[in-house]
Amino acid sequence: MSHNDHIKSMPSALQQAALDSSEYKGKSLELAERSGWSALRLRSKQNLPGLPGQTGLCTGKDPAILCLRPGEWLMLSDTASPQQLKSEIPNEAQPRLSRVFDNTHGLAIFRLRGAGAPWLLSKLSGLDYLAGVKSGTHCAQTLMGHISVIVYWHESNEGNYVFDLIMDRSYARYYWELLVASATHADDLALAYGGAA
């Protein structure tokens, strides 16, 4: 069994947390857990060509490379193994100045879509998601419910824009329940005031 097959066969974060459902559909939004992803975190004291150089910028689709802060990137793929992702790191990365961490088994990813999605996130964080959806692909790291969440706004393979919400795996159940508990009010806001478009 390849490493990629092993990742896809592992229980998801919500399965490990003994939740029966990993999908939620409201009136104006949909939420689903994404599993089978490879995730690498790269930290470097060098300026590396080919990587987004400004915090919040993102490049690529598979792999996607998110600049989390100066000198730190998150690489995500749902087709490549962590070893294959490692081969995407620029050759100029010197081992004594750069470190790569395999975060594949340490993160959970939820996908949020629909007109109510920015309303839901705005309820939980101080960022302006309604304006942010007009800014094109980008990411931000913020606190929601006292946990750190990476919010990645991008075009999915289906052609629509989605929020991928990335957090430490140990918080998956807590964060899922927080999102679901807040979703009804986000639906009400989206139906009353419309989407961000």
C-alpha cells in the first residue's frame, strides 16, 4: 500500500472523534470534512523562488502553496503523497536554513461553501469575509472559538469558490460542533441580507 493510499484509508479527524456525520447542509451553506490530503509545512530563512512571498498569498491548485507568514508556507495536495510534495520544494532550499515538517496526520480540513459561508465565518472571527470573497484566492490565520484556524479562500476543482478551514486535528470535533451550532443564524443572515457577491 502506497503512503497516499494509507492516508486515504485512515479514519478522518471526525471519525476518530466519534462523530457519525461529516457533512452539514443548511439553507444557504454546506460544510463537509475533507480527508485524504497531504500537508507539508516549510520554514526557511531564505527567500525561495517559486513560493508566494507575501503573507496571505497562495499559488497553485494541486499542490496549493499558502504563505502563512514571512518564511513559512503550507503545501496542500489531495493527489500527491508527502514525499511527492517534498519534491516540489525549490532546489535552492538549503538544509541548514530550511526545515520541512509533515503535517498530514496533524491537521483537519473542513470545506465550507455557499452564500451563508462568509456570514458563518464572520460570526466566529473578526475578519471581513464578506469583503474578502471579492479579493480572489488568499489565506489568513485567525482565532475562532479560541483555536487557531487557517482560512483558505480559493476556486475548487468544481469551479466554484470555497473556504477550506484548516486546524489542528485535536480540535476537529469542537470546531465542527461550533460551526454547526452557528450555521442556522448564518443562514438567517444570508437569507435576510444576501450573499457577498
